[in-house]
Amino acid sequence: MEHDALDAGEARYELVISVDARRSGQYGDAEKPRMRERIYRVLETAFAQAGVGRDAVHMEDRGDGVLVSVPGRIAVTRLLGLWMVEVHENLREENRSLLVPLGLRVAMHVGPVRHDSRGISGRAVDLTCRLADSAVARQLLDRERADLVLAVSDSLYVDVVSAGGKFIEPARFSSARLALKEGEVSAWFHLPGRPAPDIGPIAAEEPGAPAGGPAGGPPAAPVGGPEAALAAMDAALAARTAAAAGRRVDDSDGDGDDDEDGDGDGADRYRAQGDLSIHRNNVYQQPVHIGRVTGDSHRKD
């Protein structure tokens, strides 16, 4: 291992592997240790089955996953091929006895990596982790009801995967453009044991961003300026009201007459979806309270 005793500032080209568990936040405190045990059992057994010594690789714990770097003296094709096959088989075996199967997102990239006493760093590490956490990887795992998804960088696909090899079938990979924090990149995705996935319907948004808009914000305003936006909001409100199981609420005096002057402009009040209320064409002549009144002292018999 004398070649591994290098200065921390000297970068080495290595294969970086990021492994993340699906929906790890939904595991309870008592379940997470068992989840972690399964992840390590799947990965370490696969290393042994692929003929890669445990002491030959660097592994860092990430709580809900593992970060791995493999030195250049170990063929990348062995990890892309045989090791991934064994990971898949080991994962399937683990999941046979689980009501909620363990799902793993695995990403790979080759690039310069720097080691220090605390672990590894570098852009290659950042990119690999981004690929494993990408929206495409997450959605593929869910939509295809798969246990395992592999994402590889575009350079790794071009340099290694495209040439094929034992247990490496380039025709079973599909490409996608990802919008990452560092900018747009291309990546390739593979579901072991399955044909090339159809990535077309999957939106490659920033990981964790809701479908309504980026970073948890509201949906983007319609094209056409403020008037178009207001019109769209009014149409959405009308559709929501019509779709809700709303019912007409009588006026407070119980006479059933909401339109006192009979001109058809009286206000209607609808109750839809719990606390939502809609008031139109109202003219209030005295202070009013709009909202729910709670407590026995204000309750009307």
C-alpha cells in the first residue's frame, strides 16, 4: 500500500461510487440501524464476490448510504459489471423477507480525488453524489418499482460503458439531461436486469423540488403578464370550487333569502374543502367576522 501514502494535496484518478437508500427519512430510529446493516451487507458481500478486497477500497459512511472510492489498479469494468450484478442479486435476496423493500440509488464517475485524514473530496465526488440524488434516479426507482438504479456520468459511459464487456450492456442504458447546481450535465441510467428505461416522461428538476415549482416555490406565473396571471388564478379557483363537494350555506337569519332586492346581485356564500369560503359582490354595512368561531360562548343554538 506504499503507493497510497501520498500527499493530501495530490489528486488521483479513481472510480467514485455513491450509494443512497430510497426514502431514508421515512425509516424510524429503530429501523435505521437495520437498514444500514443491510446496505453494508449488500455492498461488502458484492465486493468479496467480485474479487475486490475490502481493504483495497475507501468507504465512508453517509448515514443513509455509503461513499466509496476505488483506486485505478482495480478495473472499472469489474465494478460496472460483476460488482453491480452481485449488488443486485444481494439486494433482491435481502428484500425477500421485507414488507417494504430496500431501494438503492448507485452512481459512478471517474475523476480526480483527494484524500485526507477525514475522507475524500473533489468535483468528481460532488458530481457522483449529485447523480445518485438526482430527480431522474429517484423517479425511475419509484415509477419502475425497481430495487436498484445505476447512474453513470457521460464521460464514464463514453470511455467504458459504450465499449461493453462482461455484464456491461450499453444498449440497456438511457441518457438524460440533468439540471444540477453546477449546471446542466448529461448522465446515463440503467435498471439492472431490465431493458433501457424510458426517461421521457420524467422531469429532471432539481432534487427535492416539488412539481409546482423550483425550491418549493409557487408555480410559475402564466405567460402574458399580470392580467393573464390573475385570469389563470380565477379559473383555477373556479375549477377548485366546482370540483369540491361544496354546498350552499343559508344566510344567518334563516329566511333563505340571500338576494334581498331581487336584482340577482346578492352575495352567495359557499363552503368548500373545509375552511375555504368564497364571497362575491358583498357590501358590508357594519363590522363583520369572517372565519370560524370556536368555543361554547359564541356557539349559536
